[in-house]
Amino acid sequence: MSASREDEQSCSLSTAPQEKGMECRDEHPYWQGIALAGEEKQEEMRSMTRRPPARRRPAVDAAPRSDVVQSNTSARTSGGFTTLLESATQPILAVSYWFDPATHLGPYPVTVRFSGRRVGVKGRLSSGDRFVQDETIEEVVPGSGPISLTARVRGINAGSWVVTAHMQGSATPTRGPREQGNATPATGPLRPAARLWRRWAPSAGSVEPVRTCLTPFAHVPGIIPGIWGAMATLGIAVALALQFLVIAGDHLALGPWWAVTLVAIAVGILGAKVWFIVLYRRERRMEGWCIQGFITGATLAAAILLVVLDVPAGVFLDVTAPGLLFAMAVGRVGCFFAGCCGGPPTASRWGVWSSDQRVGARRIPTQLLESVLALSLGLGVLVAVLGHGPAGGAFFVGGLAAYILGRQGILHLRAEPRKTRLGGLVTAALAALVLIAAVVFLAR
């Protein structure tokens, strides 16, 4: 209870107007940063004198002070399209803190407290001109660093901010004995990728003030705004180009084939969005897409148009297969830089530094693994179709079945837990049977 009372007191501290001779100095970002650091130091001293060390609780259990957010989920779970649109147009402050994991025998939690004050404020500070926000990583994996933790602060006034961040208390490992320290700021030499991302995104404690921005344009380590849409568009262009190459090689008329393809793509995009909304209906999430919905929607639309336009279905599927697999390979690169569909942090040498939009660390690169899988199958199907010609849709069915089968194994490596284990086993079994049937058909 002492931690809660102290936090409430620190939230209610008012900022009395400065004396007239000090106003100019107080408005400067440098002096405001010093004032903020002094306030934090006084708070730490009060904490040390009021709470006995033996009864001190980990920071992860501390009561929030003001606007404390443990994860960035408010925009996803509190409403539908209107809430999503409002969150996208609301100015936020995105700032990151870098640190190196401590040497533990197992994963352990870390809490970082971000404190900020808006610069250039004349007169008394309002509630929207300062913030204190805690961000917690439940399991820091030793050896997965350097690690970046990004706080997205909402409900504040737009402008430039001086932001500081520091660790809260000392955490105990999830498994294994406790060791001294739980992390250290990342001050040593960084690898090229981490060094590049540290320059890209604003960091707490930097000399330059951090400016607010719209949510879609926030700079986060490992994340490139708008990259998923750009890579998805590039993937569609690559798919159309490869389809044109195969159609031209078989001396077929281009018009009906592209009509079916373009309509199938449009319906597939709609299906990807609907599939995601239905899949996450309980969480009321609307911001994502699902490849399963795209494939289902595109397949149904293509099947109807093939009958209406009297286009041979088997031939259409085979000439489309290479482009579809190449498009998925390109799209997964977009997922990697968008921070979705990734794997958990790892200390393995095969890990690749990336982010899940909040925590940047060395991770299992599941997006890149799936991209390599789709690219390999796409190259194989392209060579087979160009060399052998269409085979009644067998190349499409075999290539897609092999992709689904390999993807089921990659899904087990993702950080996001699967809905059901049985569904993955059934899908893998069906994909294996279809793949065997396609191979037998082609071998006849």
C-alpha cells in the first residue's frame, strides 16, 4: 500500500508557477530536462527512505501512477472501426528505451518507467503536458539483446517533449536463481542492424526533444510505416508479371485470364479482412489481414468467373500458381518489417533482430522462413510449368499443398499462441494427403 500512496502523491504534485525571472530559462528544453531529472531523483530518494528494503516489492507489481499502460492494446480492443479510425488520427508520442539483458539462467521480467514533460509550455502545466507510463516485458531472454522497448503515449498534448526512462527496482528470474542486476543500458557497440534502428527511432534521454506524430507514422525500432501495404502491392505486381510470362509462353489470349485474376485479387483482399475480423471478433480487432481469407476469397471468386467466362480451370490454376507463391514470399518480407507474424525472442545465433511493434530483440524469423518456403516452391512450380506446360491444375494444387504443410510447422515457431492444436494437425494431415495425390497424378 505504501507504493500506491507514494505513486498517488507523485501524480498529484502540482507545478507552481516559476518566478518571473526564471520564466525564460524554464521554457528552454535543456532546463526542463534538468528539472524533470531532478524531480525523478527526489522521488527515488523519497522511495528509499519511506520503504524498507526488505519489504520492497518488484516494480512489475507496483500500482500505476498516471496513465500507466502495460501493453499497447487499447486501440485494438476497445471498439470497432470508429475507435480504430480515431486512434489512427490521434497524435501519440512514441519513444524507445534500449538496454542489454542481464546474465540470468532463465527469462525474467523488466519494467521501465517513461517520464515526459512538454517543452515550451507557458504558465502552469496541465495534465496533458506531462506523463508517467510504465512498460513491462514479462520475459526478457538473456542473450537476445540489445533490446528496445517502445512506449506509445496517448492522451497528451501535441508538441515537443523531453522524455527520460529508467528501470524500476530489480526483478527476479522466471526460472533459476536470482542474480545481481536485471539489465544495463545499451551503451556498448551495437551491431549494424541495431545501430541503424537506434538512429531511426527516437530514444528516451536523447538531447533533442521528441515530437508527437500520428499513430501510423510513429518511428519504432525494426518497424517501417506502411511497409506491409507497399510489399503486398509489389507482390501483386510480381504475380501479374509472372502470370503474363507463363500465359505468353503458352500462346494464350491475355484478356479473360487477367479479368479473372484481377477480380479474384479484389475479392481475396476483402476476404482477408473479413477473415481477420471474424477470427478476432472477441477482441474487436480490425487492423489486420489473414492470408487464409485471401486464398479462400480469391479461390471462390476465380471458380465462379472461370465458369462464367468459360476459361479452363486447370490451365488457369497452373499459370497462376508461380505468381501466387512469389507474391506470398514478397508479402512475408512486409510482415517482417511491419512487426507481425514473428517468432519469440531467442539467444540462438540463428536469430534475427526484429520487433513485434513494441519489443525489439533477436527473434526467430518466422516471416523470413515462410518467405523462403514460398519462394522455393514458387521457383520450382515456375520451372515445372514452363518446362512441362499446364497439367490440369496439378501444379497449383501440389504447390499450394506443400506451402500449407510447411507453413503448419512454421506456425509452431511463432510467438503468438495457436487457437487450437487439433486444427493445425488436421490441416497438416489434409495438406499431406493432397500433396501426395498431386504427385501421384503428375507421375502418371
